[in-house]
Amino acid sequence: MNENEARLVYKNKITKNINLAAFIALCVLVFLSLIMSAFLLITEGEKEAAPKVMSYIFFGFCIFGIVLVSTLIGLMFIHSKEGLTILRFKAIDIVKMMIRGTMILAYIILAIGVFFLDVMSINSGFNGFLRVISIFIIVLEIILFVYGLWKMAWTKENPERVYGKFNLSQQTSLPKTPRKTVLKSPEPKKIEEAPKAIEALDVEIKEIEVKK
């Protein structure tokens, strides 16, 4: 292995580890958000309608995020006979973007509830934590969402640099085996010149006999 090949292998390993870490972080974020939303529903049980409604909406977005994460895991780890096709690769990117969009909306709802509707106002420490974490998650997920859109556009313009690197199949189904064509052997052509040649030989033989 030469130096360029070693650098390429090292770069691919780093990219693979970064993608795996980003996937794990996304799953952890959704699961922790679901746990936090369930905790908010328990603590907001005796409050007015507005904070409870915001907590329920936040909980609903987290449930939808869990469904999308399950779909993403299925697309990434349950392979069909065709393997990881380009269509499946695009579906994975779309589901990731849907998860990030869901988390952005969920934490916008949480931020509105925390800042304006007195969600968790009974505990000032946890209320401050929710304010910081909601703003942080919104900013982080918006940055990653924009990066995901740029990456999808770049992949669309340079498909060979992505799909060639992952050796993805261009086909979404198994290729059909071509039918065997039976070649018909041509019929032998009849030699029409043979009788004339035989007649010519007979004439020559007769001429020789006359000369004798």
C-alpha cells in the first residue's frame, strides 16, 4: 500500500466514524427528548391549559421523532437482496432531514412554552436549564439541517464521488438475465455453376477424342 492509498483509507475511516457518531448522537437526542417530554407531562399535571398544551405538543413531536428513528434504523441495517441501493441511500438522507426538522419544531415549541407560557416555572433551576438547552438544540439542529440540505444538493451534482465510493448499486431490482438467442445456421447455397462446369468438361473430352 502506497502513501496515497494509506491516506485514502485513513480518511474513509475518519468519515465513517464521524457519520456513526452523528447517527448515535441523533438517536440519543430523540430518546432523551422523549424522556424529558414525559417528565414535563408529569410535572405540568396541575397547571393551566396553555403550558399543558405545549407539553403535549412537544411530547407528540418526540413520539414522531421516535417513529422516524425506527424507520432510519430499518433503512440502514435491514438490507434487501439488492443491498444498499442509491434509492435507499437517498431515503436515509431524507429521513435524517425529517428527524432534524422534527427536533427543530419540537424545541421551538418547548422554547415558546418555557419563555412565554410558564412551563416549569415552579422550578427555576430546571426552567433555566430548559431555556438554555432549547436554544442550543434549535441553533445546532438548524446548522445541521442546512448542512444536510447542502450535502444532498452536492451529492446530486456529484453522484459518482459518493455512490462510487460506497460502491452502491445503480439498480433498484435484480437485473433480468437476457434470453438466449438461438442462431439459425444459414442454409447451404446450391451451386448452380456445377452443371455448366461438367458440360464444359464433356466438350473438352470430346474434342480430345476427335483429335485422336
